[in-house]
Amino acid sequence: MGTFRISSDLIERAMQSQPVRDSLASRARTIASRADSLGASEDVEINARVVEGTRPKGRPYANVESDNVGQEWGSRYTERRRILGRAAGL
């Protein structure tokens, strides 16, 4: 049986392809929508948004961010709710 090798160039092109970027963005939008729903059900303003980009070595990303950090980690004034973590299933 022969050996099959995948070049690093092929991997790089695959991870930078539009279908991969679209899939990352779709998953991030799903998480952001779920986070907004969880926040609304708990009377917490979450303002989830998707931020897309490319890391320095070429790997794409789509992150879900919020301007309400206190609800995720808790603080002296805010109860910890972990809405982003729960929306992502973590």
C-alpha cells in the first residue's frame, strides 16, 4: 500500500477557503443569536456580535464578543452568568 502525504500548502489553502470561513461565521452567528436569547430571557443586556478575521499565520477565525464582560465572569457588582459560555455549549 502506498503512502499519501498532504502538503502544508494544501492545508493552508483549505483553511483559508471561503467555505471554511463561511462555516466559522455561521457557527459564530448561531452562538451570538443563542447568547442574545439567553440574555433576554435573564434580563441581561448582552449585545453579542461576531468578529471575523485572519490570524498572523493565515488561520481564519470568527469570535463572538460582548460588551458586558461582568455577566460572563462576575464582579463585585454583577452576578456571574456565563451567557457566552453557555451559548457555545461550554
